[in-house]
Amino acid sequence: MTDGTAPTDSPATLYGPVSLVLGVVATVTAALSGFIGIAIPLLAGALAVTFGLLGLGRRLNRGLSALGVATGSLGVLYPVFLVALLT
């Protein structure tokens, strides 16, 4: 960066926090999937995993990105296993 800006000025630094928030939303809504359906946890979980992997790939906020991937994948897998057990 030739203009002197730090890499923390990039919007990419938000991948970790956004991933964690979406992962928590996916996990909470997955626990309530019997009441609200499985669309919200699947969508939020998939977005959490995507943003978390982008954050891990760019090496920005790695802890938050890893937690976002973990909670997002839990939010995706729980309703899938729930539907598989009920069928």
C-alpha cells in the first residue's frame, strides 16, 4: 500500500465479526428450528461459514473467523441432521 493506509482500514476486516454474528444467529435459530423452520439457520449458517473462510484466507481476525465457521457449521448441520432423523 503506497498511500500509507493500514490494512485495518479495509472492509475485509469485518469478515470475522460478521461471521461470528451470523454463526450465533444460525445456532440460536437452529435450536428453535422446530418453531421457525430451517431456512433461517441454513442461510445464516452458510453465510457465516463463507465469511469465516474468507476471513481465515485473508488472515484477518482469525479467532472470530474460526468461531464464526464453527457456529455457522453447527447452525447448518443441526437442522440437516434433525430432518434426517425425522424422515
